Amino acid sequence: MSDHRGSRPLLVYDGDCGFCLYWVNYWRKLTEDRIAYAPYQEAAGDHPAIPIAEFQRAVQFIAPDGKTASGAEACFLVLSFARGMGFWLTLYRTLPGFAAITELVYAFVASHRTAFSQICYWLWGRDYSPPTFDLVAWLFLRAMGLIYLSAFVSFGVQAMGLIGSHGILPLSGYIAAIENQIGPERYRLFPMVFWIDSSDFAIQAACWLGALFSILLIFNFLPRLSLLLLYVLYLSLVYAGQEFMTFQWDSLLLESGFLALFLTIAQRPGIYLLRWLMFRLMFMSGVVKLMSRDPNWANLTALTYHFQTQPLPTPLAWYAHHLPHRTLVAATAGNFVVELALPILIFFPRRPRFLAAFGFIALEALIALTGNYTFFNFLTIALCLPLFDDAAVTAILPQRLAPVRRQVRIGKPRKLTTFAADALGVLIVFAYVIELPAIFGVRLIGPAAWFLNEIEPLRIVNSYGLFAVMTTKRNEIVIEGSNDGEHWQEYAFRYKPGDLHRPPPWNAPYQPRLDWQMWFAALGTPEQNPWLSGFITRLLENSPDVTALLAYNPFPDKPPRYVRAIMYDYRFTTPEEKAATGDWWVRTPEGMYFPPVGLADPATRSGVPES
């Protein structure tokens, strides 16, 4: 072999060692042509100063000027020639104790090469290449476009009944109340485009512009601008929607959409931030169940109630509810495994990480089959995409994605852009870290508290965890109207349980936000749900925008004189009851929830802001 001085550095390895061959093959792809590689069986003669035993003990890095390094230091010198990997060498040379520890680890691995070769095959696969995420990012952005589209259209078709000038909680009245109470600080605390205009036209424009930019994102047209405007518009609707836009998946969509911007600027930081979001989402969902000390989670009986008491079950929930008790207990335990154990694998190499992703996808698919959770399950499944890499995705769907791969634009961001994205990513991670103590009830003070307070209105750092406390009884509010105070007729909702004979309908990814809010109202009192007065007032006025949210209005021509709300206890029928009656539900009256009122009653007028 000829002398390489004055050209490239050389890494000399043991050509008979499978472990060495595995990682040299990887490093060769990582460093491209910036380093030369050769087995010592061929190169030892050119470097007589290095004993054969030293070549057999550890890899040798030989610089063009003749300087050499071995073991862990040689590995980190190789990595310093790969983009974005130079920090390992910096740690080796500057962090006290790091060099000694890594050399000990290297020596241990070198003395057990055969075993570690098998571990590498299991963790990374037999032909491991530096991962790329062009296809993953492309698919994730298309998925975000579809999810944004469902969210904007879903709210758009309900917006007039919810926050329109003749809706339940008119936006114009809400805007006026904030202006009177907060003053100039309102722009920071409630960042939304509706400070410019809060008319019905502006509400509709925000919804349908959001749908338009979602379509542009789906077709990969101006993705960066589309993502930015989608975030701004949806953030505006979250604030404008008041009680109807307080769901965790609305915050998750905002945070996911904001982080998706990274994929259009600096791809790799975006991938890692989305993985961190997925970890927080799943892990905290398990943690809050433990922290709640709910006995139904502790004794693994939560799923014996969940399918019946969840907000909007699907028809399959009836069958899931009647599974054997042992099966439901085992499923509850499995839920904890997915939410508490699998998230740790997100920080492992690719194959364990893939295992976590498949576990999350399976859980979300099962939830979607038994419950209508709007776009939440689809968004969570989309967040599993960054847990894969292009090679894995291509292996799963090679033929279908062949035309897609040709559309993926592979570009390297500028250094300044990457640096800015990395700096912003560090700030976001810092926000995540300092937010964690607050989740566990630790009061933050000083700069940390100030920083969280400043970014909180942007909804880019959120806490998650559904069903921390299991609802064991299903209360349903039935709204009735009357013209004489004696004969009452029920209003029928589109999706929440009402008619005992009607099977629970499918509606995801659409979210009937009034139906959802009625489920929460049944968990509290009318005083805890002041929006309900606005709803009843609009029924007494026969507001077309509000009655359009219902499946059936018993007073289509003339509004009722009185409206009341009755509380019922609902439960699924048993298999025997269903076979005998065909009913899906059994209900028992629980008493008056909201007493009969008319338009002249102050209780109704106080619930609707002036529009």
C-alpha cells in the first residue's frame, strides 16, 4: 500500500473482525471520501512503527502528518469528518472523565466483538447505513396537511352555531369582554387574527383559508408558508373557540404543526423534536394515570368502564365492553406497557424504536376503532412517522412509494439556517425541561417561570395525558322543549347517545364539538358550565345556526316557550337485552339538571354575550 501522507487520513482496522467490518462499512458511508479505510492485513507493512498486536487490539487512525490515535479516540476522530458529529471529539478532549470512560467501554466491546456483532444486527440491522429522512419528512408533511384539513373543515361547518353572532358563545362579545378586562396585554395573552375583525365573515374566512392552505400543504406547494399560516390561523381559532376549543388534541395539533416547520428548514432537528414530542405525549399519558391514584387504573379495571363511559363511543365499543373481564384487565395492563415502557425505546437505536412505533400505532388503531376521538388518533399515528427512517419506510411500502420518492426534494440547508433552527430547538427543549417540574406540582420561580409564562400563549409547549381519572358512570343530559310546561319534546343530538335504539355512530376525524361539550357538562353542574345558558337561550330563540348542530329540532317553525335539561344514567344493554329489544342503551332518570326556563328568565340571558 502506498504512503498516504499529504492526502487523506487513514483508518486501519481488523479485516477478520465482523464487528469492525460492520462499523467501517457504516463510517465509510458517513464520511464519504474524506477518509481512507484499509484492513491491517494489507496496510500493516506501510506502518512498521505500529506493532501487529496493536492493530489487532484496536483500530488505528493515521493522520496525513503521521500522527496516530487508537481505540475510542480513533473512532471519534473518524466521526469528526462526518457532518454534525464533531461534538464527540470535543467531548473526548474537553469533558473531564469522558476519555477514560469511553476507552474502558471500547476495550470491553473489543474483547467481546462476536457478542456485540449480534447486538448490532439486532439493534440496527445487518446493512446499516446513515439514516435519511427525506421520505419520512415528505410523508409527515402530507399527513399534517390532511389532519389540518379535517380540523379546519370540521370546525368551519360548526363555527356559526358555536361562536357566530347568533351562536352559543358569540366571538364579538368575547372580544369585547377581553378588551374591557385586559387592555393592551390582550394581544400577547390571546394571539389571534380576530383582533383585526371578529365578524362572522372573518370566522368563516379563517376556517376556509385554513382549509385552502391545508390543501396547498398536501400538494407540497409553498409548504413553509402554508405551515406558518396554518399555525397562525388554528391558534386564532383555538382562542376564538373558547370552551369548544380546549381539547388536548387542539394543542397537540398546534405543537406538531409548529415543529413540522423545522422539517422545511433543518430536517434532522425537526425529526428529533418530533420524537421528543411523541415521547412526552405517550409517556405523560401513562404518568398522569399513575399520579391520579385512581383505583380503577391501580387495580387494572379501567377498561371495564371506559368503552361505555367515554365521550362518543363507536358501535365496536359495545362489543369491547362485553369482552371477558380478564381480557379487559390484560388490555389495561397492556396500555401501561405501551404508555410507560415503549416510550423509552424512542431513544434507542432504530429497531427498538420501530418496535415502539408499531406499539403506538396498534394502540391508536384500537382506540380509533372503539371511540370517536376526532383527528387525535390520526395525528398520533402521523407522529410515529419520525420514529422511522427512509430505508424502513421504503421497505414497508416499496412499490407504492416509488413515485413518491421521485417527488422528494433532497436539499441541504445552509449553515446559518441550520444554526438558527438548532438554537430555536434548544430553546424549545429547554422549555420542555423546565415545564416538567410544573407538571408534577413544583412551583417555578425566577427566569424559568418568566420564560414559560412568555411562551405559554403560543401553545408550542403543552402538557398531555388523557383519562387520568376514569369515569365509571355515564351521565347524559337530555334537552327538552315545551310550549305549555307540561308536554315536553326532546332535542336529538347528532352523535352523542340519545335514542336508545340508535347504535353509536362513527364520526372521526370530524369533531362535533357541542356533543363533546355536553359530555363534559354532565360531569359537573350548570354553574360550572356557563356556556350551557347560551345554548338554551339560542334554542328558545330557535337560532338556525345553533339548531343546525342538532340532528332533530322538535320546534322547526316556532320556538318553544320553555326549555329544560334532564339528567339520565346511560349504560350499554347486555347481550340478552339487546337480543330482546334491539336497543343499544338503557337509561334511568337521575333528576333535573337545568330547570325549565323561558326567554324572560335571567338565567338564560346571562349566558349569551351581546353580539
